[in-house]
Amino acid sequence: MLSRKPYHGRTRGIVLGFDVGTTYSGVSYAILDPGEVPKIQGVTRYPAQEHVGGDCKIPSIVYYDQAGTARAFGAEALQEHIIEQAEDEQWIRLEWCVDLWKLHLRAKHLAASHITDDDIPPLPAGKSAVDVLADFMRYLYQCTRKYIEDSHGGAVWKSVENHVEFVLTHPNGWEGPQQKQIRRAASLAGLVPNSPEGQARVHLLTEGEASLHFCVATIFASDALSRTPMGVVIIDAGGGTIDLSAYSMKLSPASFEEIAPAECRLQGAVLVTRRAAALLRKKLKGSKYGSPEILQQMTGIFDKTTKLRLRNAEDPQYIKFGTVRDKDPQYDIRSGQLRLSGKMVADLFEPSIAEIIDAFRKQQQTSPMPITFVFLVGGFAASEWLFTSLRKYFESLNITVCRPDTHVNKAVADGAVSYHIDHLVSSRVAKFTYGTECSVPYNAFDTEHRARQKSIYRGPSGQLALPNAFGSILTKGTRVSEKEEFEEAFAIRRTSQPACNTIEVDITSYRGSLAQPTWMDVERDQFSTLCTVRADTSKLARTLEGRRSPEGSLYYAIEIKVVLMFGLTELTAHVAWTENVSATI
């Protein structure tokens, strides 16, 4: 068990950890009192769910009316009178947030041949994925505020409401563009002002690293785990995504370093249910029980019961949906129950299990040390078949696999708060190669250059050059400490002094298989722009002296460095140059 230190701040604070999940969402928090050891707690009361003691999550459901106004959230959306009103007034029900914002915002490079944009339910008219996320985050925030006021008193909330720190989690596979959308949603939700000061109170964290913090704080208590460094993989099996994170772990004293690039697969619990829905449609085609309404009912029952109960592929499985009068032996329906073979249900899990094993093997191959422990957390971890199947695989490799016996669905929210308090990970591994597009001087003796000679152009300096080159700054697999900087020098040539007043540099990631990518016209689809760095260099431009090309043309030159920092949970980039013999950033 982690020995947490007292909070060293001078004034009271609070940190909220948000887990907006596929099927369920929740919030955890810790009140930070100077000199006191922080205690992580979950919000366990929500509207229409007050009677459920200790339930730390609500369904990820939103109802919108025809005007695009959010009318009901979470457990409220499951109340009978809300469902009736929704039907009467033709409200739009958005269920399984992964289908809405996680998939609408998903990084397009994630392996998802089983999911296309056409498969994702459309959003209400006038609503973007960011709007939906903002509406749901606003609701969670309002519920959290009321819970803290009711549990700790209004004065406590009043003392911290203007400087709340937020830790917002997201899948391992998300990058700059998706992180930018989350920050925008936080601002739209009213969590923080849309200002540098406001955004400084928003901290983004991968679900994998959040799960690590949860495991350290609540599970790792054995002395046997603390003596020497060991390789550990955290599998966060959620509703939409499955995130794998690999670390070198030593608990005495606590020391954690990422040892392999994080993995993210779109094969969570919802995808098992989607496959079940397709199976039921096919099996009951032509039956009186094959109507969309009954199929939807059966799918929901499968999701809540059958999917969790499977333990043995040899045993038949049942979906109880009707009464004793409902029967159709031709379609394996008797006494209101649909019979499915155990193998048929087990096969629905296979794509998810195969993706987990494939992701683990990639991390195992990259890791500089053997993996000896695997910890399975997340809502999907409650599946007995998933756990049993993974344990069988890992034990064949002499790897111990463990699963928390309780609260696996609060791992991300609790871990998000622990991240802010405990900050256990000291280094991370670059998932991709990062750099920027550039031009290079033409070299007639280089075969790669000669193959591109149709693209040769003469730059402002008169030198022959080739476009579409890639200047690597940080290569995939590099272990990066929190304050470590990576930089690369580039030269910018312009034909006029005013053209030097501003500089824009695109930061690009490469996720292909080449160890040293040098050309962006090779595997073009493996490159994507993460962000654009803009710099005001007007002061520098006024001091530049013109130069002459061999042909006599006037041009101006600026020498810059593109600097990346990757040690924290978000990549940061800036442009540096020398001005009046002093470094300016």
C-alpha cells in the first residue's frame, strides 16, 4: 500500500478526477488541506441513484430534445417517466459515449477496421462531439459540487471552488488533436475559463497511467513486490478501449518508469455487445422474436448478465427476455429464454482477447526487462471469461495476472486523483517518432535524392533543394524524463524581410514501421500533424541583414531550433532562436 505524504501546499485545495467512460462515468476527488494526508474519495450519490449506496458511477447516457437541449443524464435517463416523456416528445437518446465522443474524436490511426464512421450513431443536429462531452462533463461537475457540499459542508466547497484542479483522462492512443478537444470541452462545460490561467488547472492523463496509480495506491502491498525492479503491465479493459501500459516498478522506495510505448485498442466491452447484437439479428432472422425492439431488449440483457456470467465455453448460455409463454424451439427459445452455446458466446470475446495479447506481445518485445506481473482493471475486467482466458495465456508464460477483487470500475477516476497527488511516474516512452516537415539540400550522389529529382527547386539562397523531407526530433521508443528537452536546428530562408515577421512550424508524428523516417512521401498516411507552433519574430526580422545568392538575389535567413518536451503526459513544443546574442523562446 502506498504511503502517502501530507499535502505541502499553503492553502486548501481540491483535485477532481474525471472518468468519462463508454458505458459508465464517474468522478473521484481529494480535499487538500495543508499538513494533512490527502484521502481519495468517490462521488457516490447522483440524481435518481441516491438509493444505491456506494455506487461510484452513472450510465453514460444523455437525452437531447429536438432543439438540441440536454434534458436528462445518467441514471435520470433510465427513469420510467423520463423514458415516456422522451418517446412522446421524440427526444434523442445518446448512449455509450464511446460511440459519440470517443469514436467521433478518436485518433484515426487506431486499428479499427471493425468500426467505420458510418457505424457511429449520428449526433443531434447542431451538436458536435465536443458539445456532447462538454454537456456530460458539466453534469458530472454539478453532481460533484452538490455531493461535496452535502458531505463536507458548503463552506468547504466555497473555500476551493475558484481553484479546483481537474485531471481528465483519455485513452492511451489519443494525441494532441484529441487532447485539444478535451480542453475545449472543459472550457465549454464551465470547468475552467478559456484562458492560459484556466487551462493550467486542467491536466490530461492517459487511462493506462491513471490505472497504474490506482494499482499502486490500493493493490501493491506485498513485500515480495517491492524489493527489486520488475516489469509490470497494466491492462485497463474499459467499455470502448483497452489500454496497456508497461512500467519498471520498484516499491521500496517507490519508483516507476515507462519501459515500452503505450498501446490502445478499440476492442472494449461494448464491442463484444455489438458482436452479440449482430449474432442475434442473424440467429433470429425470420422469427417473430427478430423485431428491432425485442432484439434491442435481448442485447441489453446480454450486456448486463450473459456477458458477465460466461465461465465455461462448454456450458450453454441463456438470455432471459420474456415469460414462460414465449417459445419457439426452432430458434432455441423456450420459457422466455434464448439458448446460445457457450462456444458461440465465447467467440464474441475472441477479437478483444486477441487484440490484448497482440498489444502485450508488442510491449514485451520492446521492454528492456522481463514482464513478470500483469494487472487487469476496468469495467470489462469484471468479465469472468476475459479474466480466465487472459490468466490462461499469461500463466503459460510464467507471468502472474491479478485482478482487484472490488471497485475495478473506479480505477481510472481514483488513479487520476492519485496522479495529481503522488506523481509516481518519472519517465515515459515516446509512442511515435516526432519531428517536422522540411526541405534538404539536393545531393546528386544520393540515390534517394536522384529518385526525387523531379521535385528539385531552387530556394531563396540559390541552393537546389528537395521538399517533403522529415526532420526527426524525438524517435519512437526513446525514454524521456519529465524535464528533458529534445531539439533540432533548422534554417529558414525568406525572400523579404517582412516575410520573416512570423514563423509557423508543424509538429508531425510518424507511426509507421521505419526506424528512421526521412521522407514524408513514403507512407504518407503514417504522418499526421499534432499541432502548429507559431512565433512572432518581428523584432528579430528588423535586425536581419540581407544576403545575396550566387545569382545575386536578395534573401534573409533565420536559424531556429524546434524544441520538444515529452516527459509529462502531454507533448509540448516551442521554437527557439538567438536574438541580440540572448536566447529567446
